[in-house]
Amino acid sequence: SGRWGPMADRDAEVVRIARGWIGTPYFHQGASAGVGTDCLGLIRGIWRELYGAEPEEAPAYTPDWGEYGRSEILLAGAQRHLLPDEAAERIGQVLLFRMRAGAVAKHLGVVSAVGNSAAFIHAYDRHGVTESPLSTPWRQRIAARFRFP
């Protein structure tokens, strides 16, 4: 069942923007296409291109912020600004990953392809912004799904 209309257009636009960031080097707390970004910076950059400005200033955070403490900072931020998406994978969907069982959710990506060639775009330490297969190990780490409003 195909989806048409504004939501489908928005989803395609999110993927188009995200693909424009591919090749951007990884840089902790960065949010500049072609210059440097982390996974949150990629989502912030997509938001800026869609809406013109970020919804809030990102607080300073250390590279290992998700290794200590129990606060679901990234989940709370996503819940403040993105819409929950109960749908199965769809392009443009923002995925929040929990990298280890019992750890806080600390990685973000955008679904760029669905079906047999499912993929997502994310900024990854030592890899920069890349499009990766949404493989079973990645799927098993999904903590929440969102979409841009």
C-alpha cells in the first residue's frame, strides 16, 4: 500500500537531506554537513534544513556520556521534538538505538531504504556519516522510532 501526500513527501525530503551529509567526517558535538558531525548533529542538521532553526540548544555532552548514569537524555529530547512512529520501518523514520542491553539509548539514524535492502544513515565514530544496512543486529538495538513533525 503506497503512501502519498505530505507525510510521504516529508519522509522523502528527510532522506534526501540525510544523503547530502554522507561523507561528512565524524566530529563529537558537531552539526555541520561536510565539516563534522555526530549522530545527534545529523538529526539537528536535518531539522535545521526542514524548519530553519533548531528547537532547542543541545547541551554540552562528553563522548562517553551514554556509558554512565541512567538518564535517557536522548530519548527525552526525541520525545520533546519528534513524533512517535509506531509504523514498521519507513523511509525518513528516525531510529533511536540502545547499543547494549540495560544501557541508555545513545545512537540515532534515519531509515533510508526499506524491504530487502533496508538501510539507514547515521554518523558513526571513525566512519563519519554513512549509509549502513539495517541488519538484524542493528534492528535488535532499536529502542524507539520517531518521525519529523
